[in-house]
Amino acid sequence: MEPVFFYAMPHQNDLNTLQNAARLLVDRVFRYKQWTPASRVPLKVHFGEHGNHTFIPASYYDGIIDWLEAQHAETAFIESNVLYGGHRTTRKAHTELAHRHGFTRVPVWIADGEAGEDMADIDINGRYFKTCHVGRLIAEQEQIVVCSHFKGHLMAGFGGALKQLGMGCAARRGKLDQHMGVKPFINPLQCKQCGACLKKCAEDAIHIGRWSRIDRNKCVGCLGCMAVCPSNAVMINWLRSLDKGFSERIAEYALAAQQGKRNVYVTFAFNITRQCDCVGQRMKPIVPDLGILASADPVALDRASLDLLDKRAGRRVFGRGRHILAYAESLGVGEREYELEEIKIN
Ligand code: SF4
Ligand code: SF4
């Protein structure tokens, strides 16, 4: 059973304290594991979609970067391209967005090349995949500090360490694999024919008109259209997609992305919104901030985040997608049992 170290809100929450807390948490994980940092330890982050306001700001990572630099580890922000058209589809646009969002202190590395073509094939013996396609630069690292923002997610139910590891580290082809079979449809009665989805779709799969529809043969299931539709007219048959094991495919990719690494996982449970940071619009948090968590085990970390959320809200908040924990455990990604150790800052 791995410990999950936790800095709880509402203690002091000024920027300096949060940076310090993240630094201390990472230090605690390294010391518990008796690890010394590798010579290069990038931070896997999410730069936030253009127009999103609830992604974890670049300055929150300063404490972790300070700690790594003090240990003489070279560091960087590392991320992979997304499936859908927008500001994070190519290395050039993605890097520019990262810089605009303040990720300038250390270099930005886009792990899967200019448009997702640079990948490493990692063999696993999963139910869905025998080989997973992970961004090459991520696959090449011995150690990564995988930083995630804990929040809801349209498809996965919730997003935390496992989602950041599985989906977030996959190259474009790997992301496509995980979305396999998940295709949205448009409810023409709800569609206002605004055209926002049309602009977002890189596959030319959408037809707007009196009977707006999506061409299933062209659609790759990236869900970009769903993220931008202001009328909630783009829908998913959730039961069908859950049957297809979306979360389980993420867990198999998490196994591949973690293979052979000594990763540290840090989760920022702030600005907990219903949807994820790929949504380019302002969203309201659904519960007060919880704090920062860190562990060497992404399964334990996600379980602890969900437990803390439920406790804070007094109810079960993200009901869907929790079976990823059991499936990831069965694959050996981590364990659901954990011990929560709270840290305080004087
Ligand atoms: S129609 Fe399909 S490919 Fe186009 S944006 Fe929507 S999900 Fe992506
Ligand atoms: S974004 Fe939504 S409302 Fe606008 S055209 Fe597409 S489906 Fe219709």
C-alpha cells in the first residue's frame, strides 16, 4: 500500500504556500521511495485549451521546478498533441499556446512531434491492446512528474492521474485507439446551426442544416464538436460508450506510459469543474478546492482524490468512470488501497 501525501485546503492558499506545498509533497514521495531524481525529469502538464480558465496555472509548478533544479535535474514541461482541431493540434500551435498561458520558465517539449506522428510502440498484454502508441519523448524518459488537474470529464467521468497518464501521454494514434467506437451525434431539434462544431471538426464530418448530422464514416471520435457546442446539441450514447470500455482503454495506456519508469504523480484538486481543461470556455467549480495530493501510485492517488471529493461534497460526485481504478489495479498500474498522510506548512 502506497502513501498519498496531502496538503489540505483551506489552510493558507496564497501562491507562495501552494508552491511550497507542491515542492514538499514531491520531496516526500522521493524520500519515501528512496529515489534520487533522474538527470532529466520533465513535468507532464496540461496547458489548458484556448479560452479555458480553470487549468492549473504555470506558476503553481514553480515549487516543483525549484526542487528538481536544486537536485540538479534538467526539467521541462512535456505534453502531447490532441486529436481535435484547435490550438493544441500541432507542436507549433501547442507551444505558442503554452507560452501565451505562461509556461515559459522551462522549455516546452511536445512529445509526439509536429502533428502526433512521433511515437514509441510499447507492448502490453491488455484486453484491448497488445501495443500502445506513446509520445516518443515521454516514452524515452526514465522519470516524469505527472501533474494532473482533478476534475470531471465528458467521456471518462473524471480526470486525474490515470487519465493524464493514459490519454495525456498517448500520441495521436494512441488517442484515436482509446476513443475507438465513441462517436457523437447531433440532436437536430437542439441544434441552432451556429457552425461552431463545423469549425472545430478537422475531419469534415459535420453537416449543418435543418437536419444537422455527423458522418460516422469520417468522424474519429475526438469530441471536439461536443466541447464547443453552446447548445448541448452534440450528444453521446453513454451506455454504448461505457460498454466499449473507454476507461479501460485509458488504463491500458496508463500501463504502457508508466512502463519502466519511476514516476511521481501530483494532483491539483482545485477548480473542480464538471468538464475538463480541453473545454475552451469559462466553467464554475462544483465544490470548494480540496488541496494538492502526491504519490508514486496513480491508482491510489485517484482513489484518494475521489474519496476526498465525496467527503467534502457530502455525496458521490463523479459517479461514472470509477471502474478504471479496479481495472488499472488488475493490470498492475497501482493499488486502490492507500494511506493518507496530511502535511502541514508552518
Ligand atoms: S464530428 Fe467527430 S471528428 Fe469531427 S469534431 Fe466531432 S467527434 Fe471530432
Ligand atoms: S455547435 Fe451545436 S448548435 Fe452549433 S451547429 Fe454545431 S451542433 Fe448545432
